[in-house]
Amino acid sequence: MSSDRQIQPTVQQENLTLRMRSLGTRTVLYQQSVATALGLYNNDFLSIDILHEKGPITAGELSKLTGLTTGSVTALIDRLEKNGFVQRQPDPQDRRKVIIVPLYENKEDVSRIYLQLHAEMLKLTSFYSDEELALITKFLGQASAVLEDQIHHLNSNTRNKS
């Protein structure tokens, strides 16, 4: 999606990118509030969300996705397992590895917190046609991919400097 030539953005493009940045900020603030309400550290909660999105993964994969060291991820998994948010299971393909399985969907306090947000988002989507929702969904998927690329790029540059 990127090119070498400089693109002159339109006013609408600038407004959209500013709104996306604003949404990102509010998402982070919301996640911090949820983490606090659940008695978790923010990195712990972000890891739970990553596990929910990606499904069961290894600690090494979680380390790559979060940018945390493997030692930090081990301590994080210990905390989450102790509080019933994840479970360690042997990897069926490689018995030396352990898969981290998210369990938090079954936790009532998590469901209760997200129910109101889910209901409000469904109410918001009811104002859009199926075609508009398909376009918005496509855009959000592509925006997420751009963000993942940027995260990888930033993390690579940080690792190369140290």
C-alpha cells in the first residue's frame, strides 16, 4: 500500500486519518479501563485480547506479537493462568512446546464488561446498510494490517538499535 512517491492527501483523507488516530487513542484508554476493572495490568489484558483474536498460540508467538521478552511473557502467563484467564496445554504437534489457550470468554466479569460495549456497537451499526458495513469492515481489516506492518517495522528498528 505504500509507494515511494509522496501523495498529496485530500481534506477527507486527512480527516479520516485523524479520526482513526482518535479511535486508536480511545481504544487504548478503554482497554486500560477494562484491565483496571478486571484487576489486571494493561499488558496482561492486551495479551488476553491477542489470544482471543489469534486463538491458542505458543508463548514464543505471544512474545513476538506483544514485543515482550520471553521471560516477561512467562511471568505474564503465570499471572493469567493463576487468575483463570488462560490455560497451558501441550502442543499436539510438538510435545516439547506448550500452547496458551484463552479462557476469558467463559469469565462472567469479562462478559459483563463487554456486553454494554457490544450492545452499543450493534446499535451504531444498525444505522448502516449491509454494503456500507462490508466496506467499513474491509477498511478496518486493511487498517489493522497496516498497523501490524508498522508495529513490526518499529519493533525491528528498536531491536536493531539495541
